[in-house]
Amino acid sequence: MRKRGLFFRKSMDLSVKIISVLASLLGVLFLLWILFVVFKMGFKTFNWDFFTQPTKPYGVPNGGIANAIIGTVIITSGAALMGVPLGLLGGIYLSEFARSTKLGNVIRFSANVMMGLPSIIVGLFVYIILVYTTKHFSGFAGSVALAIIMFPVILRTTEDMLAMVPNALRESALAIGTPRWKTTLDILFRAAKGGLITGVLLSIARVSGETAPLLFTALWSNSWPLSYFSEPTANLTVSITEYATNSPFESMQLRAWGAALLITAAVLILNITCRTIFREARR
Amino acid sequence: MPVKKMRKVLSLPDSLFHWLTMASALMIIVLMISFFAQLLWYSLPSIREFGWGFVLSQEWDPVRNLYGAAGAIYGTLVTTLIAMLIAAPLSFGIALFLVEFAPPYLSRVLGQAIDLLAAVPSIIYGMWGLFVFVPIMQKHVQPFLADTLGLKALPFFSGPQMGFGLLTSGIILALMILPFISAVMRDVFRMVPPVVKESAYGTGATTWEVTADVTTRYGMQGLLGALFLGLGRAIGETMAVLFIIGHVQQVSFSLFAPGTTISATLANNFAEAEGISKSVLFELGLILLVISFLIQIAAQYWLNKVRRSTGGGL
């Protein structure tokens, strides 16, 4: 450290303190502003029609977003059905069979890298393998895209949560002759329950707000989501995109705010639930 | 127990279980390789047609079927650079405040708020940008920068003030990655062992001196990792910029000018693209994939080093 006068050092410290507080204020202010606008504009649109009517073509009054809500739930559940088991199994492998093997490290590294890849790339990829080959957009393709995004997230959290279970638990189960698979699924999973549920819910929260991959796969539609496997399926986030950009009608832009509020609220509630579960599980 | 020895003692259901879990985990690598393989395969027509000139050409002419990626790549880099220039110092300040300055209860509440905000979907930022921030940029910020500060003499701040464009998109991206980088930086700061910091305090160092000379050096690789994670997010982000970038394929030195990014080009043109133009979009996707892949590798490399030296927790 260089030699400096006490006054210089103290004032330097103070100015950094002030800058740091200002940065925090600025950050919090902007982010609260964004949330405030979403809540203010979103609540305006909440009425009976909004939750019970399907989206309607431009110019038709009394449209809602009921079909998009159901579509988003279906697409996200489909993604969870595929992504969660795969992620849990992969996580078991990393934690129970490959904790410090070379292959384990490569997979771990790849999963971390994959978590940071842009979601639009996943959309393009699923477009190629499912939409291009079958010649039609579908909600199912959307689910596959979201499942691919969930997969590395669940894989890594599962591994971390299982690794936190003390080894004594594994050893005592194996010592009384419990098979390995039963030890993992019955005993380790029970011990790590809170953490595993948290990981799954967080990954669901993360993909339920995804838009870019759905633009290439599920697309959107004004009808009820009846043909999940063969037709474009309505969903909240792509509806927001359509309404916010392509619509000159103010009532439709308002509905986009409503949909935005629904998605934001869902994501925030899921996150808060996870944090509560996790904190209780840790106790 | 090393896996090789263990495998011999596994019973049939157990070895099935072992193989099943391994197959699932290997899917990560299969997927990763397929990303590259499929995108490369479908961009081949475009690569053959335009060659290396593709990345340098600003041409975007669907009528004559001539395409170049320069506009999209330039827009991606500029918006990301603006975002990083704003978000990096701000999130450093926020992380510093959370770890060093804030009273414990405030730090806890604020920290949780930041974690929550990092989870807000990017389309929300895009929407807010379109309906709230673009008008403000147009009416207040851009006139202020250009006229009041007199910066319009510079090429960066000249041209019509429309609110849309590179600068606005960069700022929105900055807001989006701000909570994310702050959260990771905070975790890096927290990982510095208290003993190290306390001994610096013990010699009479001020908080800033401890931060600059001890914490930052100790966690430098973690901070770099955090920045690169944010960078990776910003560079591939679609929805936050899609509504406000303007969709013009050009290289313009004015930050007020509309432009486009790779992901925005993909999202905006994909529906109408046919034949060679679709292949062009796949090649853009491939370029984005390669760039973000390299960024992620750098980020993980640094974060792994920190994890190893401090025993995890990040």
C-alpha cells in the first residue's frame, strides 16, 4: 500500500461509501419503478372477461387471455414432465457416481455453460429438430425447448442438494443392505426434499417467463389450446409480444400489461415460496 | 469410493440405475454438441453463398437475397458494451453496499429483493422499455445529452432523437443484468474469509482500502466470472431489446440511431424467412452460439478457480 495522508484516505473512503449507497438507491429505484408500472397497468385490466375469454383477433371487443393462461400452464407442465426427471437422474449421477471423476467434471462444466447460453438458441435448435421436420409449430415443441432450458438448472441444483446430505446417511443405509437406487430415491431424496423442490420450482419459475424459445416453437394462436401436439398453442409471453408490438389498439396493449402482471406475479410468488421452503428445510 | 471399483460390486438393478443416471447426465453433452451440429448444418447454404464476407457486409436486401451480418453483430456488441459500462460499476457499488456498508437487516431485505428481481422475466423489461422508457429517452434524456450537454458535436450523440435505438437498448439491458451481476458479486465478496479482512482492518485500513486491496484482489476471478455471466446474458438477450432496438440493419456510429442485434434479427425475421434467408438466420444463430459459448467458458473457468480456492458455496 502506498503512503497517503489520513485526510485523503478518510475522504476517499467516504466518497466510495456515498457512491455505493447512491448506486444501490439508483438500482432499487429503477427496479421498483419497473415493478410499479407493471402492477399499476396490469391491475387496470383485470376483470371477468380478461380471465374467462380467449384472445380475440384485432378489433374484436371483450377479448381476454384465458386461452393463453391455460396454454402457458400446459406448455410449462409439459416441460416439467420432461425436464424434471431427466434433471433429477442426471443430478444423481453427478452427486452419487461421478463426484470427482473426469466425466463428471466435464458434464458439470457443460451444464454450467449450457445454463448461460441464450434461450433463443434453444428455440432455434428445437425449431430444427421438431418444427422443421414435422412441418408444424406446436405447444409440444415449446415444452421441449423449455425442458432443455430447465434440464441443466435442475441437474446442478439436484447435485448440490444431494451433495449436502451427510455421507453417514448413505453409509448406514448401504450397511444394512439397501440397494443403491433405493438408498438414493428413498433416503437421500427424503433428506434433501426441501432443496430438491426448491430447485424444481425455481427452474419452473425461470422458464415460465421465457419468450424467445416459444417464438420459434409454440408460436401463439387465438384459439383454445386443444391441439397441443400439432398446432400453435396460445401462451402468455408470446401474446404479450404480439399485443405490445403489433397492435395499434390501446385495449390490446393494456391486455399485454395484464398478461405481464400475471407472469411477473407468478414468477415472484414461485420464487418467494421456494425461499420459504428452503429456509424451513434448512432448519 | 472410485467408480471403477464400485461398479464391480453393483447388483443388476443398481447397475441399471447407474447407467440410467449416466445416460441422463450425458444428455447435456449430447445436446450441446447437437446445438453446434444442427445450426452448422442448416447454415451451410448461407456459408457457401456468402463466405467470410458475411460477417463484414452490411447488406440486408431480401429482394435481391443479399445478406450480411455486420449490422446485427455491431448492434449486439454495442448494446452489450453500453450495458456492461453501466451495470458493472453499479453492481460493484450495490454488492459493496450489501456486504460492507448496509446494516444487517437492510442487507438481508435488499439482498432478497435483488434475488427476486433477477428472476423477473426479460420481456417485462422490454415492455417497460417500450412504453415507459422510450418516451422518456426521446423527450428528456436524448435532448439533454445532445443539446444541453452539447454532445451532439460527437458522432455518437448526433442524429434524430427517436427514443428507439442502440443507447436505449443498452440501458434496458443494463437494468436487466444489474440484479444478476450484483447477486453474484455479493456472493463473491461474502466468500472472502473474514479473517483476511479483519487483519486488514486491524492494521488500520479503511473500508475502501480493505475492499480495493484485499477483497477485490482476493475475489478478482470471481468478479470477472460475475461480469462474464452478465455479459453472456446481455449478449444473447432477445426480449428486452426486441421492442426498442428499431430493427435497421446498419452500422451507425450514432448511439441514437436504430439498429438491431443478432437475437432481435432472428426473432423479427424468422417467420417470413424462406430458403437462403432462413439459412442466413441459422448462421446468425450459430455466430451467437459461438460467441456466448466462449463467454460462458471464460466465466465458468474463473468461477471454478474461485470455487476451488475457497471450497465452493458459489
